[in-house]
Amino acid sequence: MGVEIRSRDELMSDLTRALAPGSRERLLTVVRLHGLRALLETSGRASHDRLLDYAHHLVLHEVGSNGTFYLPRRDELCVLFEVPVDDAIEVLDNMIRGLNELDQTGTVRAEAGVALLPDEATHPLGALERADRRILPGEDTAREEWLGSRRGRREEHLLALRRAQEQQAEERRLAEPPEEQLRLAN
């Protein structure tokens, strides 16, 4: 855990450790900033770069000692949380809210996807892909409508995590020998 921005290589190394057998549960978050190209076109490079700098500082501040902040790409932020999942989701909600308040025009929006480690992946790229797939789909307009219709991001993340855990339990059950499946069904 630290209060510095770490690189993609460091992210991959830390994910490898987080996925090792016996590792404790952690939440990986991928945050994507949508609308940066539009901001660049309408407001110029200085505004674009200033917003990214503010975003990076905000994430560093929000995450603090709760996890580690990585910058695999300039428009994509990753956090590997070290705190319990409920606490991580609370930090994540505050972080997304703060990121979405940085651009007063509403052009740039932050969206997050999560993966529960080590349960939801077996290798670092799989962990990133899992979190990336959970970022809200659709065009900006559809995404904004979808976000507007949602109540709590925290509940949404918890529900996604519960569904993933249920799916993994079902996959483990189906992977058991047929005799064991019959025994468990009775």
C-alpha cells in the first residue's frame, strides 16, 4: 500500500501475488474516464491534461492507505484494495463521485468495474479482463440514462460480486464427480 502512482508492471506483479494460493480476499477496480477525447477537442490540451492531473490526485487522496493506485494507461486507473470489500466499495463510491464532479461540463464521466480476487481470476490478465467487462456498456447517452436509473453504486457492486460468487460456487459444484453431486443434492 502506498500513496504514489504505480506502473502497469507493478500492477501485474501485485496481481500475481494477489492471485497466489492462500491469498486473502481483495477487490480490484478498473476505472475508465469516458469523454476525454471530446474534452480535448472542445477545451484543448491544457484542460484535458489538467483534468487528468486532478483525477490522479483525487484517486491518490481517496484511496490513501486503503489500497494501491496504478496507472496502466493515462485514461484508465486501477486500484487494488487492501481493505475488506465493504470498505473498498465505500471508498470506490466516493472516488467515482469525486471523479464525476471534476468536469463541470459533464463531458468526462468515470465508470468502474470490479473483480474479487483471488476468487474471480487465475492470472493477472484474467483479473483485469473480469473487472473491465463489468464496466458499464453502451454509448455515452445510453450509459448516462442507465446511470440515472440506478440507485446505489455500492449495492450494484455488491450484487455483481454476489452473482460472481454464486456462479463460481455452481461451477465448482458442476466440476465435482457425479457421485458427489448426488450426495450434495440429497
